[in-house]
Amino acid sequence: MQAKQTIYRIFHPNKWLLAVICVSATALLNAVFSYNLKHTPLAQVAYWYSLYALIVFIIAFVRGCRKLSRLVKEKSRLYRFYQDNIRIFHKYSLLVGFSVNFAYGLLKLAAGVYYSSWWFVTLAVYYLLLCSMKVTLLKNLKSPLKKQLLRLKHVGLALLAMDVVLAGIIILIVSARQVFYYYGYLIYLMALYDFYLITMAFINVFKYRRHSDVVVFASKCINLTVAMISMISLEVAMIYTFGHNDSKMKTVMTLCLGVVVVVVNSIMATSLIIKAQKGLKKQD
């Protein structure tokens, strides 16, 4: 019990200590980069300390969002309006997600053709397949429950089949020595955004796993798949920036994270299929 309390305190510092941790981590990293200390032991300390600062900041940020959410739910008329029109909001959320993924997929496809890069083409295929699933969900928002359950099953089967594409992306990163690079401090902003994205994706999947609207749950699962791929890209970028593009380290870390992503995606897809199958049996 005492060990749990200690771990909790380490990752849940009070707001003043959190501010000190974040400021000192930023100052330490700034010193490493400003005085060209990247190849010294101090740099390793700075990287690990900044990772800890990022983790505790995200935890505090999520807790703050939850508190704000509870306050909004209790007092906001806007939230009550959202609850009364939740299906419309979910429709536009799906539409925005589809538009972003479709534009990103086309951009990667164009880059793949222009640079003759199988990596960009594979990534484009991945995002365009996600777009097709979101289109399917959009078309079935107002369909009868039985038809929605069938679509849920199809989305689960499609996500399961996309493990092949995920595996292809991972193999290309490793075999083609694919790298990602973010200029300057942009990598910290991308890390913050990607960690926020993956955190909220997991929270939403867990939150909506028993939601009466199966289309909403399916859309959250698709968002989680997108977030997991973003984490793989971030990992490769961080190894390039902080690990001096160590090929052995990149191979091991990419394969490990890739296996985790494929397993999580498979479990999620299987749960969609089972959920749909159970619902269809009740409809018969």
C-alpha cells in the first residue's frame, strides 16, 4: 500500500511542484541545446527528466479536463444542449475526422507518387481505408439498429484486415530505415499532441464501449487506431532526434511498439465483431 502511495505521489505532484518540474525540465533541455551538450551525460539526464515532466504534465492535464468536464456538466446550458443533440454532434465529428484523414491520405499519396516512395503510398492507403470506414459509419447514423450492428461488424473485420497494412508500415520503417524529423522544439509540441491524442482515444473507447449508439463506439475505435500510428511516427522521430538515429535501437523499439499496436488493434477489432454479433442475436 505504501509503495502505491509513493508511486501515486511521484506521478501526481501538486500544482506548484508540477510547475517547478516543467520549468526546470525546459531550462535543462534549453541548456543542453544552447551549449551543445548533446553528447554528454547531462543530455541523457535532461531527456529522461523531460520525459518524466511530460508524463506528469499530461496526467495533470487530463485530471484538469475531467474536473472541468464535471463542472460543465453540472452548470452549463451548452452541455445540456449538446446532450439533447448528441447525434448531430457525432455526425459532424465523423465528418471532420473523415475530411482530415482524406486530405492527409491524398497528400501522402501525392508525395508517394512524386518521390516514388512506397512508404508514403502505404501510409496513404492506410488513411484512405480509414476514410472509407468513416464514410460507412456516416451513411448509417440514422439506419435501423440491425443495419448499424452489421456495419459495426464490417468495421471490426476491416480493422482486423488492416493489421496487414499496419505490419507493412512497421516493416517499411525498419527495412527502409525510414525516419521522421521535426525541426527544433516542434518535436515537443508533437509529443504533447500525440500523447494527448492517444490518451483521449483510449479514454473515449473505454467511455463509449457500452454506448447505445454502436456507430459512435466504432468511430472512437477508428480514432484509437489513428492515434496509435501517430505514436509509432513519434517514436521514430524521437529516436532520430535524441538517440542519434541508432539503427539497432530504432529496430528494437519500432518492432516492440509495432507488435503492441497490432495486438491492441486486433483485440479492439475482435471486440467490435463480438459486440455486433451479440447485438444481432438479440435482434433475431
